[in-house]
Amino acid sequence: MSAASRPLLVAALVVVAVAGCASTKVIRTPSGGTTTVKPSVPRYGKTVVVQRGDTMYRVASSNGIRAVDLAAWNGIPAPYTIYPGQRLRLYPSQGGSGTATTGTSGGTVATRPVPATRPPTTTPRPPTATAPAPAPQAAPVASGFNWRWPADGELIGRYVAGEPTKQGIDIAGSSGAPVRAAADGVVVYSGSGLVGYGELVIIKHNEQWLSAYGHNRNRLVNEGQLVKAGQQIAEMGRSGAPREMLHFEVRYNGKPVDPLLYLPKK
């Protein structure tokens, strides 16, 4: 991924501007006014199921929660990819602070210590021998369908595991060159709300596999639209990038994998 790109799909969005501070703060708006950004309000015991077209920001804002907090509570790393059918917790996991809140007669919120849980008194059983863990695989299991190159051009950027700015590959090209679907699927995102990706299209191929196409000049498909492998979905551009190029990512269960392990050899 290019230096101008940022980690993906589906919802850092504008929360980047307010991330990093749990307390209420005021930021200036382009019109010269101010707006107050309130801290997240957890909804303990509540969950929500992601619907088609949802983004992390959309789910968070509709529940009075900042997207960065919702992502952290659910253990979803940047770029905060979510997918239809996924269940998100609207509150942080328990046991982290050692305190609990309770309302007082005056309507304020008081904090009281929570007694630490005593360790069990039963004698622990001796550990049993286990087989050694298998060596990690270089890639997830086969996807079950054939991938196609999403664009013609020179490969100028490669995937690097664990590197947030290199979660896919970059393909150079000319402005307006066709960008094609790498496999059959349905468009689950078509927009420009993800910082660092410009005009972006995301396709869901099945319950495990997604692909993303960033920095387009023009998007030619809408959310919910069915597409076929090889169908043009966008025009190559440089939105959010220093030059005309396509940034392409493949994700398995929401986690990035090296696209070159799945694309046909050139």
C-alpha cells in the first residue's frame, strides 16, 4: 500500500478527527463555529448485528458511541472492517477497571470498588501433555473460486504482514483505466468515507472473503449491486494517492492476506 494510503474497510471515516481522547472536547468546524464531541456511552448487555451497507461509523454513531471505541470494545483493529451478519458488542469487556457505577438519589453517578474475586480453593490438576501446535500457515484455506487481476499495470507495492500501511498491493496505471471485480460478489461499500483510500469499492464474495479497490477516479457500482468476475467496477485514479494507481486488498474473515497468494501468476 502507498505511503498515502491508510488501513481499510469500513469505518475509520471522520472519527479520525476526534480519536484518541475519551473526554469531551470541542473542535472547530469549517464555518468558524464549534461542535462538542461527547465521550462514548456504553450500552451494557446490548449487541447489534451488522446489516448490509453498515460501516463502523454508522453503527457507532446510531448508538451514541465513537467508532474508535466500538472497534476497541470488539477487538477489531484498523481499518475497522465489519461485514453483514457480524455481531458487535456495544460495551467494553468486563473486569478491566475494578470499579462499577451506581446512581445516587441526586441523579449523579458514584463509583464504588468491586471486591476482587477470590481464587478457587480446589487443587488445580497437573497439566497434561499436549501435541505441539502446528506451524502457522502462510495463507488461509483456499477460497474456492478463481481470482482475477483487478487491473492491468506494473506492480509497485506489495503486501507486508503486520505493516498497517501495506495491507494489500498497488498496481500502477493511467487515469481512467478499467478497474475490475476480482471475483463474483456483491458490492457492500461504494464511497469515499475511508480516510486514505479515496474513492473506494468493497466487494463481498462470500461469508469469509472480501476484496477492496481504492484510489479510483470514478466508481461505477452501487452498494447492494451484484457483480461478476472481470466486470468493470471503477476507473483508475489517484484519489487519496500520490499517483494514478489501484490499491487492492483481499480479506479473509476481516483480516488482510497477501493478494499475490491468490491472483494468477503473471
